[in-house]
Amino acid sequence: MTKSRTILWVTDDTYVDHDIDVVPLVSSEYTVHWIILFAVKNNRYSEEGIRQETANHPNLHLHFIYAECRKRNIKNIFYYLKVFDIAKSIKVDVFHLDIGVDNPWAIPMFLKLPREKSIVVLHQGKPHEGMKHRWLCNLIRKIELKKLNYVKMFSKSQADIFRMSFPSHTVFEFNLPLIGFGKPTNKRPDRDNIRFLSFGTLNYAKNVDLLIDAACLLYKKGIRGFKVIIKGGCKDWSWYQQRIEYPEIFELDIRMVNNSEIPNLFNGVHYFVQPYRVVSQSGPLKIAFNYNLPVIASDLPGFRDEIKEGVNGFCFKKGDLNDLARVMKECIVQNKEEYETLRKNMDEYTKMHYSSGVVLEKYHEMFESVIQNSKKYGV
């Protein structure tokens, strides 16, 4: 039985929202020791919260490692090596790491991982253009991945980019699972005033300025009956604020959003808008899918991989103000029956491609492939 096999699953707090529903699911077939790495401060999750979310799963064992130093301190080398203190007492069949591959202090840990038994999760095929210290990220990535065989990625387009630099690695391609934060207590609003949502940290890559400009353009052209909700943290909101010509069509809440607010936020609007300049794959997209909220997004490969036109959303030409305004206008004039048909199609598509059964099957295939291959090498 697979429950006699043990997965050591390591997650950085940054990616807990990707794993918190998946790890208990995997523990239905395997014994899972889940290690969560917490930073010194500003963690998105708490130990208590994770314990509550994963209760009643007897094959899931939780471990928490807390950093004692800030990110730039070389002593963090020992923080990452604590993973092996936990691994010593466990017969590990597969190491599964979702922690990112651009941290120099994690290099000793990566070099110590058993080549034939380790899977590293990557969220980008290569560091994005415009990233700070991109050359350094590339160097760290090459060092950390050089002696490993297996990589898991959530986007076909990003996996293709990765293979160009690392052709000898085995890449497992997954859709990023749905991300949920509990059930909403509100109802989807009526369509007398269409609500477009922008959610998450505001930065250059998210291109929220394009959404602001598109909304103002529509209003200037006489289009009414809509609002744009912008909700999330921002270091330089004044730059965005100056673009807002018509404050009456915006609802602004510029702060970090608590996880508990997310269900009602996503269920309290009609469309989720992602006018990104660049994307590998998107966690917020999977929040929208989870709450059956149709998506409007740039036609980047990372979105095109999963957004099916007229089924779960719509795409527009990246950076094209007029094309985004066009799509938003079409959504505004869409009648109730058309919108409900869209949501019905979206729900069916989501169940077909992102159900727990589909997710578990992919993980089972991946883990069994690694375990069988490791046996060939006597590991």
C-alpha cells in the first residue's frame, strides 16, 4: 500500500496557500511529513491556523521550522539544514520541496538532497525580465538544480522555457491546484452594477494602471453601470491614484487583505481582472476558479494555458488599453442569462480539470514514478 511510503514535503510560508488543501489530500494515499518554514516575521499563516486546517488527517504529520535571522543573514544556512534533522528519523521515499530556488542560504540544503528521490517545485521557467539581481538568481538556480533530476511546474509554457536551459531534467507538469480560503457567506450581487475586481499586491508586473485607464476610458465614452474594486497592498499608491479621473466608479481598499476576507471578496463581484505585464502562473487565478468567478486577463501564455475563451473567462491583447476596454464593455452589456451560462460552463470545466480526484491522480503518478526510478538505482 502507498501509505507505507513516506513523503517529506517542505513548504515555505509564501506557498502554503498552494499546498494547504493538497497535502491532506495526498496523505490519503501516503504518509506525509509536512515541514513549514516560517520567516522571522510577516508570515501569511500561523502554526495554529495550519493545524486547524489539517486536523483529522492521521497520516499527516506537521513540523514547523522558525527562522531566527532575517533573510540576508548567512546563519540562515542552518535554518534550511534543519530539514535534515527532521528527515533523520524518517525513512523518506520522496523529498518534495516548494520553497523557491533563488535563495543562496538554501544552497547547502539543495546540494545535500538525494538526487534520485527529490522533486523541486518551480514557479518560473527562468527568472523574469526586470527582476532584481536576475543574474544572481540564475546562478543560484543552476547551482541548486545541477545535481537534482526532478522538477514540478504548474505551467506548460513555463515548463517549455525551463527545458531549454535544463534539457536533462525530468519535468512533471501540473495545473496549479485550486486555492480556497473557506466558504463565502454572501451572495453574488445582481447585475445592475457590474463589479470588476483587482486583488493582490500592486506592483509593475500586475499592470493595474491599465485597468484604471480602461475603466476611465469606458466612463468617458458614456458607459455606466459598473465599478472597479481595487483591493490589496501597495508601496506607491499615489502613482496609481493620480490616474483615477472618475473616483465615483472605483472602490479602493489599499492594504494587505486578510485570508478570512477573501471568500466574500471573490463572491461579491462579477469578474476578476488580471491585466498583467508578465506571469508564470497565477495563484489569484486559482482563487477565482475556486469561487467560480470568471476572469479577464492578458493573453500571456501563462494565462492562455488555462483560460478558455467564453468558458471560464476572456483574454485581451497584453497592454492594449482599447482591447481591455472592449472586453470589459462586452461583460457589462452581457445579460443575466448569458452570465449564468458562463458560470455554469466554468463550474463544469473546473470540476473536470481541477477536482480533488484529478489532482490526487497527478501526484500519485509523479511520486510512484520517482519511487520506481529510485529503486533502479538502489536508493
